[in-house]
Amino acid sequence: MVERLRDAIAQARASRENRSLDDLRPRGGERATMTLRPGLAGAAWQALDPWSPAPRLLENARVVTTEPRAEAAPFDLMRTKILQQMRAKGWKRLAITSPTAGCGKSTIALNLAFSLARQDELFSTLIETDLRRPSLARMLQIESGAQVSQVLDGRAELCDHACRYGTNLAIATNARAVENPSELIQSQTCAQALDRIEALYQPDLMVFDTAPVLVSDDTLALAAHVDCVLIIAATEETTVKEIDICERELAERTNVMGVVVNKFRYSGPEYGYGYGADPQ
């Protein structure tokens, strides 16, 4: 609720008057229970409802990156490359898309987000902007009725429609599809909402799970609001022509970080560390 956010901000202000930032740091090498953002951003993160899914739930959603293990290695490598490039260029907003449906972009987005969450001092948001066919709430079995589209159209605050995994990952989903999503995404209200989220929560990285490029103009509209985009293609499903069209359309509007080939089922003998994951 908005009141919860206001209360948390008020507490942060009162705390700031009585305690310095040094008081908030762990002593004697001990690890703090929550890595704090200073000031209002820290209060905003604490105001988000905590969410602790069962390991089996994440397993069923094909999320393998909650722990450092062999299956997580390809996603961790992708995470590191993305962070290095975005930091070098001063980028914060990354859209993940695909040419068509069924390429596994939402699963890639989830695994990237949970991989990012393992870096304690890195704060990230995963925002669902595939408004025609939202899937994250279903995949994660989030039953709160969250509807982040209401944040994008200015009717609500993020704390009303997002949950917090651990201390540093905010996940904002949609329980149902949205009418006229392209018009919403292109609106000045949406741009202002995203700017407000970035200003209030100060995330190091904002990840957007977006609609496929070749089925609507939603992602082309969102491209104006992000720094870069990552394209997910499916082995033996996505054609070279589809990738080419997707790249050209997006490159006219934002930076194309690259193409990730998903659903690749073969690992040669040179990959001897069990890195043959099959993310979908």
C-alpha cells in the first residue's frame, strides 16, 4: 500500500536524524541482515512485500540461478557480460525480447534476475511489460493480483504491485492482460512512472520482460524507454530472417546488446563442467 511506503520513508527520515550511515554498516565483519540503500531508496525497498518461494516452485518454473551451481553457469556468464557492458556505457535499463512467442524470453529474464539477486550489493528490478500475454505471475505462482500496468498508467505505486525477493530483487507482474498496451507504453505517463521508479528505488539494473517484436508494436514502443535490448532466439525455431528484422527494427530505436540462442540441447565434449543447460 502507498501508506506502507510513506511510513517506511518517514521511519528512514527519523532514523537518518539519529544515526549516521556508519551506524548502519555491520560491525566486526558481521554481515547485515539487509543491505541498505541510504535514505528514501532504502525505505522504499523495505516497504516492498517480501516473497519467499519454495525451491520446488522455482524448479518448476525452470529457474536454476538461485544458487551457484553448474546449471546456473550460463546465466551467470550472461549476467557478468551484461553488467560489464552496461556499467561501461552507463546504462541501467535492459529489455529482454524475442522475435516471436515461445523462445523462452520470460524464463531467461527470470534466471537473469535471480542470478543478479545473488550479488548482495546489486539492486535490480524485473518488470513485466509483456502486457498482452503476461506470464511471470503464473510461472512464479504469485497470487496477489498484482497489476504493474496500474503503476505504468499512474494509478498506483510500485509497492502496491511488486514483491521483494531477498533484499535486493523487486519483481513486478501482471495478473491479467491489458487493453491497449501499446498506447499505454507509448504514453508520457508510462515514461514518468519508469523515471519515478528509478528515482525512488535507485536500482542498479532494471530488467523488462517484453512482448515479442514481430507480434505487436509494444516492444518497439518500449524501446524508447530503455537503454538496450537483448534478443532471445530459439534454436531450430527462430529463422535468420526473423532475427534480422527484429535487430533492424530495434536498432532504429535503442541499442541492441546481442542475440542469445536458447533451447540449445547439445554440448560438445569440450564443455566438461556440466554447463549443458537447456533454459526455456
